[in-house]
Amino acid sequence: MRLCPAMTIACAIAISIPSAKSDDIPALNVEQLCRGIASQSYDPLAKSYPKVSFDRCMEAEMQDREQLRKVWSTFLPEDKRHCVTEAKMGGSSSYTELITCLEMARDVRALRSHQPMPGPDR
């Protein structure tokens, strides 16, 4: 079977894009997110400390990472790839967002497997 030139180029691009290993928990840069949360929760008029401090945000993200480590192997590789990509979009990353995405993907798949798909006659 011969591949057309377009398929050859597509294959070359696909091979050259590094994929995330589905068995490794990604290292996310959560500092940017936590700095943003802390700066937005500061009230300059009241001159109060942030409701959510940078340190508290980082602690929560590390707790979520630890929780994710415990359940990482239970998620499907395609869900991991999709959710890691989504979690890294936009510049700031979050383990909270990542684990939520993975749980939603898992739960939607479970719902779909237990319910008949609507057809044209429904």
C-alpha cells in the first residue's frame, strides 16, 4: 500500500511531536496560577492580606498532585493526553483542573456505556 505525499507529511509531523507518557504524572507550573489567585484575592482598599495566599494555593495544588499520583494509573491514556494538553493551555496550569478533567472524562464514559445512545427515531 502506497502512501500519498500528504499522508507521508502528516505521518512525519505526528512522529516528530513528542507525546506525554501516559504513565508519568506531568510536572505542571502551578506557580503562575497561584500568584494570580493570590493577587486577585488581595483587597488594596482594605489593605488586607489575600484571602487565598500564594503558599496556601501551592499547598492545595501539591495535595491535588499527591491525590492524582494515587489514581493516575486508573485513567485511560487518551484521557490523560487530552486532559494534560487542556491543563497546560493558556499558560497557567493546575493539578486541580487536571484531576477534574480526568474524572469528568471517566464519568462521561461510564454514563455513555450504561445508556442507549439516542438515534434518529428518538
